[in-house]
Amino acid sequence: MDGQSNFPVSGRYEGYMVSSLPAIGNHFLDLRVDVNSEYVDSPVMNRVSGDFSRVQWINLPGGPPTERRAYQESWIVDAPTVNWLEDRVEITGRVRFWRGAHPATDIRIQIPRDSSTSGGSAEVTFSETGRPKWRYSCDRKSRFFRHVTLEVDACESVSVNGGPLLPSYDTHAHPTRPAGLRRRRLTIEECY
């Protein structure tokens, strides 16, 4: 079963470790999956990558616990194996860490297929040679791979006339463009 073009899997997922006591809830995974495209002309890198963070919960008197995350390290899976099954998408491969020496580590990601939603939670299992498996449950957060906060400043005189106008661009506005480029209006948000 193909169906990969009409089922959104690629995007950003995030979640906490759900196994490997006593670390449950103390480790966080920011997962980026790029195995199928959303647009006809969007490139697909055919990669999975992620960042591990350590989580610390701070209890202040009179308020709810506050979460603080400290980045630990990043990893990538080049050319993962992707199986489009009837009820789920399974992604497997060998993890390559950005720094340091690590035992051979494999990953298995399962994302349920449900035509009524844009993908479910990704269940992510890491298997390191000679160590217990560790798992994360990661909710889909966005079709985009990164979270960016962008501030756009405008003069007060612009705001008086109904608010600032943010730029947009018609991809066919210039006569010199790649052959076969799909026409669409790009906004700042869409570009990022």
C-alpha cells in the first residue's frame, strides 16, 4: 500500500521518555521526521533526526511545577527504511550521533495511520548494543521541523492605518524561475 503522498508523517514530534526507570519523565525528545512531502514540489531529505534534553522540574511555593529543559545531544538517521503499512508507518535505521563515542544504536519509530487525523503519536524505541531499550512517546506538534519565534517590528505610523502589512511573494512574479515551479503565494511564515 503506497498512500504516502496523502498521509502526513513528516514534521516535528516531541515527548517524554516512557521507559527505562528511573528516568521516566526526566528525558525529552524533539523528533524531526522527513520521509514524505506535503507539497508536490517540496524536497524530501529522507532523514530522521532529533535532540535529547534533560528535564528538571522546579517547584516554587504557591505555584505549579515549572519545567526546564537542558539540551544534551543531537543525532540523525540517514536514509531510514520506511514501511507504509495499512495501520501504521514504521521507520527504522541506525542512529549516528553528532559527537562522542556511542555503542551501535538502532531506532524504530511507529506512527499510526488514521485517515481522519494528521498522524498520531510517534512511539520511538532506541536499542543500544548491550543495554536496555529506551522509549519515548512523542505527539505530533507541527508539519514544520523547527519552532521559530520571529519578531517583526513596524513603525507606529504604519499601525495607525490598520496594522502592518507583512510581505508575501508570488512564486511566478519574476519571469526567470525554475521550470515547473508551482505557483503559490509565499508568506514569511510559509518560508520558515
